Amino acid sequence: MAKTTKKNPGGRPTNAAMGRRREHLTPQEAARLIDAAGVQGRNALRDRALCLLIYRHGLRASEAVGLAWDQVDLEERVLHVVRLKNGNPAGHPLADDECELLKALRARNRGAEYVFLSERGTRLDRINLGRIVRRAGEAAQLSFRVHPHMLRHATGYYLANRGAHLRLIQDYLGHRSIQHTVLYTRLAPERFANLWG
């Protein structure tokens, strides 16, 4: 008899079935993954920029692969994040390392509409994004299988652990409902840091 994998209501395998006890990366794990993405193969520049932007801006997979150059203002150093799932759009500041990577990508792919391109020069798709992140997680020697949404969750947990106000996290991640944001503060261990002294 074939072994079946337990699934969530949405059809995806459960965390336990995938060998994961949590759905986010720690800042250290995210840094290792981003570094590892930047040393693999012909597309190391693209892969590093992709993983870094997903993490820094809490991008969903579709938002990352759909990121167009008209959303990137390198002169003003702003990323105009267009949120899916009825999320609220926002302008996010771009850090020095992000600007450097984006300038290099733009120089490499002059005239392209989208920031992240496949080997054939077309817009990267979600399946290939999943492969890129999974390979980067393996190269970083993370002990569990990684998927792109774990980087978005890592953003929320990072902000919560830094003590960011719930409404600020909500705006940054583009959540319409604060109920989606509460998850990050509920599981943030730093909020308990001073309870015992």
C-alpha cells in the first residue's frame, strides 16, 4: 500500500510531512540562504537579489516574480510594492546592497520589463522561484526544506521581534486585515524577554 502524505485544507503538505516545525526562517537562517543563493551557478546575481528582496520586503511569490522595473526607483531608492490578495500597496526604502544588486541586474537585462528573468529571458515563474529558494536552502545547509513564503514570514517575525508596532507590520506586509498580522507578534519570543527580570 502506498504511503500518503498528510495535507492542509489547501492541498499543500503539512509542515510535519515536510520535516518542518515552523513556517519561517530566523534572521540568521535567512542571511545564510541569501548568501548561498548568491554563489550558485550562472544566475547567482539574480538569485541573491530575488531572495534578498523577498525577505526585506516580505514579498509573496507572485509579487516577486511579477516585480517590474517600473516599480523600482533607484534614484529615489524606493521599491513600489504592489500587493496581491487585495493587499495595500506601499513604497519601501531600498538599502545600499539592494540598490547595487538591482543596478547590476538592470545593466545585465537592459530593456526587460520584469526584474527577475528566466534563462530564456522571460519573466520568472513561481515554480522556478520555488526551485531557486529550495536549492539555496540546501546550499545553506538548512536542516529542513525551504519555500519562498518562509522568507515572507521571516520578515514578519523579524519586525515583531524588533518591537515594531502591529499596525506598522500590517502596513509593511500589506495585510488588509490585522488578523493576518497578529500571528507574528503571537509567536515572537522577544516579547517575553523581560518578564523574569
